[in-house]
Amino acid sequence: MAAGPAAGVPRATGHREGAAAVRRTVRRRAVWFRALTLYAFSEQNWERPEEEVDALMQLLRDFLLSEHDEILENGIRLNAVGNLGRLPTLVRAVLDPLRRDSERNDDMTLTLALSYGGREEIAHAARELAKAVAVGRIRPDDVTADALHAQMPSLSVGDPDLVIRTGGERRISNFLLYGLAYAELHFADVLWPDFAERDLFAAIASFQQRERRFGRVTPAKEAPDGRSAVSNGDGSRECASAPVESALAGASAPITRIAI
């Protein structure tokens, strides 16, 4: 999860450096993550000073314009989730066409969470199922965990494998609440604008050393969605002493979904 601007610098400068961190992270798709979700702007961020919100919206537009060609040329599908109707026209005029133009790309999915809140998403999903029950399209017994999951746009790429929280924070901040059920969490002390390749590698190395049981007693051989757990076969995890990219290359199933 992206934190605020770096300490000791103007907020606008910190936000610009944060956009550069997005660029760096997206370009590390070579380490095999197939989906990246970025918490770019929360539903609660609208409560910030108007001039800061305006600056963030302009920065978002500038980012989309500057990355337009790279997204299309590198097989990246751009997605956006959240209360998108609240976004200003200057953003939607760039965001919507790029989403349409990239919708057939399948090398990687970049999801921007914009005007997004985890509680709000769960409430919206519950309302949609309640409407379906009310008109008789489904039965009350059809309101299952999977049915609720299917109503959440943020989870269209699947639940996150790894969620990274930057800035030394130790809270989730209303991000992907439903999908976090079995995600691995990594807390980095570095502020998001300073988040570098080494920090991403450290997070992935931490993930590689964990046993993902998904509620089972013994380490899972396969995740509920069919993904194989990353293991060395003898129950141990890959050691982080080797370069992370080498560790990933030798893993039975590389990490595929990261959220920040």
C-alpha cells in the first residue's frame, strides 16, 4: 500500500516521487508477478485539502499520459476499481480510453484502486446480491462467500498473494479487505516515494520463505484457486541468501499477484 509523500519534502514533490515509484515497480514485472494492484487514492482521500486533491488528480492524469505507450507496447492491461464516478473529467478522459485500448493485453494486469475503500466494496457487493434475492434471480442460500467474491471488481484478478504496506505503517487502511483472507503481509519501513527495486525484492524474498497453509494443518500443496504453493519439496522454503530473481526462477510457482 502506498503511503504519503516523503518526510521533509513538499507534498506535491512527494506525490511526484510516488508516481516514479509506481513506474519502477511496474517495470519489475520481469520477476514474474502477473497482477499488480496499487492503492492510488482512497475513498477517504477526498477529505484532504482541495488543492492537494486537485494536484493528485492532475498527477494521475499526467502519469496515465506518460505511461500510455509503454502500457500498450508491453502487453499490460490497465484496470481501475473504486467509485470511479467521483473522478474528475480530466482523469476519466484519459483513463477510460486507455482501459479500453489495453483490455486485450494479457502479459500483466495493472489495477489502480481509485476512490476505493474495502468496506465500501463489500457493502456494494452485498447490495448487489440483496437486489438479486429481492427480484428472485437467486435464492438466499446462493449468497455464499464465493458469490460475494464474484461481485468485487478488485478481486477479478484473484486474491492477492502478497500485500506490501510501506511507510512503516502497521495497518491495512481499508484496502482489499475481503481478498486479504489468506494474503501474506509485508511491512516496509521505507516511504512509498523511496520504494526501490531492493525493497520489492526484499518483500518477495520474505514471501518466498513463508509456508502458505490456507487454514490447513500441513503446508498446502496447492492453493484453493489451483495455484501451487512455493516450496522446496522437503517442507522448507527457498532461502533468501541467493539473488531473489534466481530464487523465483527456481520456484515451483512464482508469486503472481501483488498489492501495494
